[in-house]
Amino acid sequence: MEYRKLGKTNEKVSILGLGTMRLPTLDNSNSKIDKEKASELLSYGIDNGINLIDTGYSFHSKEVHGGPGTSEPFVGEFLENGYRDKVYLQTKCPSWLIHSREDLDNILDEQLKRLKTDHIDNYLLHSVNNENWENYKNANVTEFLDDALNDGRVKHVGFSTHGTFETLLILTTDYDKWEIGLTQMNYLDETYQTGIEGLDFLSMMDIGTEIMEPLRGGRLVENIPENIMKLWDSAEEKRTPVEWAFQYLWDMENVDCVLSGMNSLEHLKTNIEIASRSKPNMISENDKKLIRDVASLYKTQKGNDCNSCGYCLPCPNGVNIPHCFREYNIGKILNNPKASAMQYFTYFEDSALAHNCTHCGDCNTLCPQGINIAKEMKKVERFFGDSFHHF
């Protein structure tokens, strides 16, 4: 397997990292990890070249973005069995629970105990956005990060974000010791959230780049529409949809590690086999065009023509119109609202979602694409509905 330098950390990490947010569970319960199967996964992954294990404070909790989950304790217990020194252990500070400097110290100390270790290799602030970054600053987060680095509780610091490119600019302006940035990227999301522009920026700053959602929660490799498969099958170099998705990312010089939450040994073996065959510049110019064609074909199945220009903002009722339309369109493209529901409900405040639209129509005249925004907001609300609100 190829190993790449993780930015200014100078650590060499496997191009495939193992995420522990979707470990196998028992009794259809998100919090009851099947320790036998999960241990088999981690053992196989590490024994076959993966050296970055990613977890989080709330992974496998009873609620997404809730309190302490069971992933950290499981990972800590597993690594005690001779694996701790073989991996870079990465976890995240729960941004939604931070209100003071005391919270920061208490939670980190709790995580060290849960993970059964005296230090965390990579400590990331979880899901940072413009709003919670202000909360972090009020809690003296930069002082906390400096102290945690100096006293050895953590070796490297970073952040994960589903924010915009503006978020990256704010973070790097306010703190100059970031070493790792975890952002979302796949061939459908080149201009979404921080996008390719963000990857280029992080690389320019020598901040290590890690990728989440390479398969869009598995939706880029499940129930592939027939017209999409015909395109893939037309390639000179035959690849499976999962291989296309991973190789698209690994072909980028500014991608250091791709995290995947694999919940079965079969998926893990497949992904490791693909990673082991991966080499730089495997994607030809014809391949790149094919990937663009596939992405374009997927996008013809979207719900509306919103291009996230933002001319409709600010909404007088606080609705984040581009966010609502983006996740609605992704859900339509993949023919599965659940594919977008977690991001729709989780990464923005409830006040920013479609059900707050009063359908006043003031924004309709502002849309360069001529979208009847008020009418489309009703579709968004119906599309996601109450059945997914548990996210």
C-alpha cells in the first residue's frame, strides 16, 4: 500500500484510513458494537497496511452528534492488544458540547481514558463551522490546543469541516498551527462545501489532507442506475464503481489519506486490494473525462437547477436555501433521501432548514436560474419529511 506524508506532520500515513463510525453492531442498535466482528475488521486492516484509525467522541452513540458513543472505548480496548504502536490514532473533539476552556480539557482527558492511551496522535475539532468556531474562540481553543501539544496529550492538531471555503480562510487566519484538515470530497462534490478549491488551499498551506465521504455514504456504489453503469462499462480500463471512486481521489497529489467507514470484512478486503494496486497517475485523460461525464449524468437527475450562487441570501427567515437545495438534489440524484438526510439535518441548525420557509416568494426574483424557490422549498420539506428527523 502507498504511504503519503500527511502535510507538516511529516508522518507517513496509508492512503486508505479506517473510520470507525459504521462498525458492525448487534440488535440493530447503533451503540452496541459487535466486538468480535469489529475486532476482526481492525485486525485485518492493520495487518494489511492500514496505519490510520479514525474515531470520534460521539461515534456509535444513541444519537448522531450526541453524547459519548461506544466507538472510542472499543478502539481503546482493541488497540491495547499489541496494536497501539502500529497506528496513528485519530479522534475528534465534540464541537457541539464545548462552552468553556474547562469543557475542552475535561473532554480531552475523558477521551484519553476512554481510548486507554497517554496521547492521541491526531486530535481534530469535529465538524467545525463558522458559528461553532466562534464558540471555540470564546472558550480559548487556541490556547488549549497549544497546551495540549506542549504537554504531550496530543501530537498533531487539526479539524474536520463540512463548511465552505470561507470556513477554511477563517480557521487558518485565526490559528497558524493546524496540521490536518478533514473535508468531504468525491466526484460529485468537487464544488460542494470546501471542494477541490479547499484541497488546493490546504495543500498550499502544507496542512495534511484527509477525505471523508469518498463514496457518499456508499450511495455511489449501491443501486447504480443502468445508464450510469453503461458509461462506466464504456471505459478502456475496466474498473468497478468503488474503484473509480477511490482512484479518482488517490490520483490527486493533494490527497494524503482517504477515510472509509467499512462495516464488513468483505468491503474492507475489497478496498485494501484496490488501495494496494493504486499508483499515481493511473487515471488517464480519457478516464477523467469519463468521470466528469458520469457526474454530469448523475446531475441530470437532480430536482432543480440551483448552483449555490447565494444570490437568494440572506433569507429573512434564516433558511439556508443553497444548503437545502444541495442536499435535496443529491438525494434526488442518488434516488435515496437517506443519502443526504444526515447532512441535511445534522450540519446546519434546525432554523436553517426548509420547514422554516414561509413561502413569501421574495427570493424568487433574485435567482439567476429562475427557480421558483418558494415552490421548491415545499418539495424539499416533503422529500426529507419527518421520517429522517432523528438525525
